[in-house]
Amino acid sequence: MRTALYPGTFDPITKGHIDIIKRACTLVDKLVIGVAINRDKGPLFDLEERVAMVEAECAFWSERTGTEIVAHPFENLLIDCAQDVGAQMIIRGLRAVADFEYEYQMVGMNRVLNNQIETVFLMAEAQHQAIASKLVKEIARLGGDVSSFVTPPVNAALRARFDS
């Protein structure tokens, strides 16, 4: 069974994330969505909310592709999480050159820690390349329309968070 880990904070999950998930499903039998606990980022949504969003958004793609998709919270090293879930590869989405520079460094470090786990980069589709959770949250906080960046349930969650 080919298993991959796609890590992130998913705060919130966006159409860009879903694009990467959808395409990763064509590569593996099982896709573990590693939802990072990362307390330093001060997430808008707590861990349980982010995991629930990921599960809800991935259910369709799991059924459509036949790929098992599991949300897995983690707080340890990425490479250790990959080992814990039995992943042979780590999936990373790229939007721009700046993403690549950071990810290139991460791959180098991860290869030293465990050279048995490959990293696979998937470029975001053109219409999703500008989407970043941080920007989505900022637009939503300031009352802007984020419906082209997130699904309706995530949009509703953002509106509820900022309208309260």
C-alpha cells in the first residue's frame, strides 16, 4: 500500500489544499492529512475544528478516488510523523518560487533524518496559486468575500468566527 503524508496547519483548509489532496489521491492508496498542532502560529480554529474541516472536505475525494484519506493531528517532527503513519512519501504543495526555497531546505534536512522517505512536490493549479490560509483569514477578518478561495462550509465557519 502506497501511503503519503500531506502536512499543514489547514487553518482553514482552502481550495488550494483540496487541489493538492485531489491530485495526491492519484498517486497513493492512503493519504494521511497531517494537521499540525503548531502553537507558535496561533491558529484561528482549534485543532478539533481544523481536523473536522479536513475530514468533511476530504470525504468526497476519498469516495470519488477510492483513496483512503485520514486526518492525523501531529506535533512532532514531520519526518517522525511520516514514519509514525507508515508514509513512504511526503506531499508538499508549491505555489511560487518562495515556497520552493523553503521546501528545498526542508527536504534536505528530512533526507538527513530519514533518507527512505521521499518528498513529492505538486504545483498548485494556476487558479489556486495565490491562495494562502493566512491571506484568506485576513480577508475574512476585514469583511471581504473569500468564497472563491474556500468551500461554502469553510466560508460559513470563517463568517461565524469573525461575525461573533
